[in-house]
Amino acid sequence: MYNRYQNKNFLFIIIFFLIFSLFSFFSLGCTPEPEETDLLLPVYFSSMPAGLAQTSFYTNKIEIHVKGPSRLIEKLGGKNLHYLVDLYTELASDPAGSTDLIKPGTYSIPVIKNRFSISGKIEITSIIPSFITVTLEKVKTVNLAVTIPYRGKPASGYIALPAEAEPDTVLITGAESLVKSLQNIRTKPVDITNARESFKKEVPLDLDESLDIASSSQAIKVSVAIKKEIITKTFENIKIKAINSSKNTDITPCEMEIRVKGHSNILKKSSIRDQFNIYIDLKGLKSGVYVRRAVINLPVGLILEETKPEIFTVKIE
């Protein structure tokens, strides 16, 4: 029994030695090589100096080359990394500037390594560009008309009238060169696909988020009027019938032309011509020559605008 116990202790020592050797090998003798990669970071600006606005001319991204342990490099991908520029602090501390008055112009602001929110075990080996450029202009406010674009088309036979906006103008504030270039301000497109009825809805303004501009209203109440498409169509060579007479009858001229107005869905039907009922009533007339007008019955919804001719000569034998 003693030998068996001694053998177990010996086996335990061997296993412990193997585990310790493997741990030492991986922790001391197999240190992973540092990993390198490039990161493209957005540039954000804060603390805009009073009376000034940022134009569209600025550095919006910077590229940094980093080096460090692979497990830390991998974690960088899940972080919301960016570079923040405090404009007032940067420009007021500029020896060429003034602490009391920052004037319009183009400025180059150096990129500082220790402002990146990155672990100290990761080394930043390069930064491109090394300076961030930003152009500042005086703030200007203009009053612009609101325009409402459409997307899609109404149902067949319907049209959309120009939409009405409430308010119909908005105040836009931003860099002078930006707001002066604007002729009007648009909303997001309003979808009118297959619309058959008028409707109202709230639509946001379509402001370019990359531009530093503000508006007096963020949403516009839009009224869209959907109407039936009314068209006018001329029909020629329509035969005129004589009714309520058993005698031989001659109508001169025997055909007429009519111009009709109505819903396009009705007038564009191929069978619409067959639905016209045009005749001259000869009830009670004896043999002879008469001057008469034709009776014109049209489908519901159509309006008669003109007839040619208006008077007909009827000869009853």
C-alpha cells in the first residue's frame, strides 16, 4: 500500500511539472508579436466661437497608424473612436489670435497624440494629416421658401397639385457663404404612390447634416391635394339617329363632332364612344322638311363643351 501511495505522489509531481513547463513556455517563451493597423477616425468640432459658423471646408477625417498587443488592437474596432477639436480653446490660445475676438478665416490646428482615447499600451506611430484645417465665417440668417418634392405617382387618372407648406418659409442660420448660396429649402420627399385622395402629414426638412446650419423649424406640415385628372377629348364622325318615326328620313349632315370634358379614366376607355346616345326625336312630325337640334346624352361625369354642327335639316318623306 505504501508503494502505491508513493507512486501516486510521483505521478502528481510529474503532471504538475508538465503543466508548469507549458505555462512557462507560453507566457515567457512565446510572447506574441505586436500587431499594426490603420484607423480612420472622424473629426468632431465643439465650442464654436460666438458669431462664427463652420463652412463645408474642413478636415473631416484623420488616419492614424497604431501598434500594440493584438488583443487590444482588436478591441479598438468596437470603440466609437473620434478626434474632438475644441475650437474656442484652440483658437483663443493661438499666439496669432486673440483671447477676446476670434476673426473669420481658415485655421490649421495641430493634432495632439494624447487626446486620443486609446490605451497607453498601444503606440500611435503616425498621424495623417498632422494638422486639422477649418474655415470659419460670420453667421448669417436668411428667410427661405419651403419647397416640397414628390416621390412616385398618384393612381392612374389622378394628379397631385403642388403641395402647401405650413410654415411656408423658414429661417436658416449658418456660415454666410453657405446660406447665401441657398435659393430655397426642401423637405424630405413626400410619397404619393397610388394616391387617390388628398392628405396631410408632417415632413422633416432635408438639411445636409454635414453642413453646420440650423433652421427655425425642423418639421413642416404638408397638405397634398390629389385630384381627378380632367381632360378634354374630341370625337368626330358620330352618326345621328332618328327615332319615333316609321317613315323614310334623311338627316343632313348625318354626322357630327363633339368635344367632351371629364375624368381621364372615363374618356380614355376604348368603348366610351359606344356609350354616347345622340339622336333627333321625330315624334308627331308629318312628311316635310324640318330644322332640328340633336339630343346628346353622355355617360355620367362627362360634360359637353362644343358640338359641330348644332343645327340639322331633317327631311321626312
